[in-house]
Amino acid sequence: MIINYGVNANKKYKDTLFRKLFGEDKKAALSLYNAINGSDYTNVDDLELADAKP
């Protein structure tokens, strides 16, 4: 079930904000990855950031 509270978000803005927060800072991206996956990786040099743009 999808609930819409009358809020329309600008997807371009959300994407830009996400890239700014996690695309430029490998430490923040690794922290996000660990939080989502329940892992505890610490070496940011092992992290490879990939862009999903076509």
C-alpha cells in the first residue's frame, strides 16, 4: 500500500542531495553501506563507488 500525504518531492533534488552526502565522502558511503547491510567494514580504500547512470 502506498500512502501519499500530499507531498510531491523533486526527485532530481533528492538525487543531487544523496550524491552530495554519499558520493563524495567514501567514509559516509561506507557507513551507510554498513548500516543498510548490518556489516562492519572499516577500510574505505576497499570501497568502489559506481554510478548507475546509463
